[in-house]
Amino acid sequence: MAVLINQEEGLKRLMNNQRLYTKLLNKFKAEMNLDEFKRFIAAQDYENAQISAHTLKGVSGNLSLTALYEQATAIESQIKDRSLDESAVTALTDCFNNTMRAIDEVIAVNG
């Protein structure tokens, strides 16, 4: 399994400002979820599902949430290619949940 959070890289992006990194992780936890993405998929609204996946990819990449970034990248590509399968959505969901738990651990140590 890929690294869930690359804290060193995430901190470098923020000039080693741990307080800001923790604040952004808290914001991610408070504001990000997969509900909207899953609604788009269920409605076969692939245009908005792709936008949602792209947003998740960008934010997770900026925070160095490595595994989630990789899953979001893969699912965005599948949506573009119209080759999305349910196992990809399950993998994204599992990775998202694991990442949220890892964020809790980082916040507990640094927050």
C-alpha cells in the first residue's frame, strides 16, 4: 500500500509551517467527503463526477496525501475513459477512510 501521508513533503510545500499544515488537514477533514462524488456516479453524471474526482486529486496532492492522490488520479482517468468500475469506487472509499484516520493521527501528534 502506498504511503497515506507524506508529511515531510507536505511541510516542504508550506515552508515547514507545521501549524499551517495541521490547520489545512483539519480543513480537509471538515470539508471533504465522497458523498457528492458518489451521488454523481449513482446518477451517471460523469462530467460532475470527474470534476469532483479532479478536486479531490488536487487537494490531496497539495497536502501530500499520497495514496488518496493516486486513487483520485486513477478514478479520474477511468471516468474520462468511460471505463469506471465499482471496484475503483470501493478502493477510493477505503483509501479516503484510511487517509482520514491517518489525518486524525497527525493532528493528535501535532495539533
